[in-house]
Amino acid sequence: SVTPIVSGQTLIISGLGMPVSAFRPINRGGEWVLENVWENADVNMDMSTGVLIGNTVYGFSAKNSGQFFALDATTGQTLWLSEARIAENAAVVRAGDLWLALTTEAQLLVVRANPKQFEVLKRYQVADSATWAQPVLSGQRVFVKDLNAISLWTLQ
């Protein structure tokens, strides 16, 4: 399940096979309604929640057999798409002005939050088997769960 992303007064959501959409809750005469803000059908977030850094949503889409993306959180405009078939799936977490993506294939990518391009700073192979769980950050440490073990990595 994808967790909604809060950007100011806007909720950004997606789901299995659904576009990424933004809604704003508004109280009209004592009744709460959702106002459609934007919708982007270029990407979706089936099982991977994106992250908001500045005014940009970074995430992983199942479209094109798996690719990373950046969207403008205000307009929903696609800012960039990575190459297709980059991973089967990926868990994305924020780390300050960086974001980390742990692919199902056990590759950990350290990515700069850059709204102009997909900018991978480092790639690490962190396990010998599939990694489906979200990586856990604690300071400069990253805990990774694969099929058989939990490992601790330290980033500099």
C-alpha cells in the first residue's frame, strides 16, 4: 500500500495501476470535500511510496517495466523519468537532501534530490537475495532485510 504524501494542504496519492493524483480537502459550508488538484498518468506508485523533497516528489513507477521519476508537487508535471526496466520494484526513503532506493534486486542507490535529472551518486549491492522490505535509516546507518538476514551498512 502506498502512503499518501502531504505537500502543504495537498494529499498526493496513487495505487495499483492508478495514476499519481493530488487532492486538497476543503470545508464547504460545514461539509468536507476533496478538490482535484492534478493527475499524472505518466507514472504510478503501485507498492512504493514516494518522498517529497522541496517541491518535488521522487518515486518508483511500475510503468515501463520499472523506472524512477520526479514530479512537480504543485502541478503534477513530470520533471524526469529514468530509463525503463531499471528495477522490478524499489522502496524509496528520504535522507535529508538525498533519497535512497532499495531495489528488489538488492541494489541500494543513493540519489541526489535533483528536479532536473536522475542523479545517482552511489550504487551498492547489499544482499545476495531479494530485498522486499523498506530500508531503515538511523543516522549514517542503513538496515537492510533480505530473504535470509538483516544487515547493517554504514554510509559516509
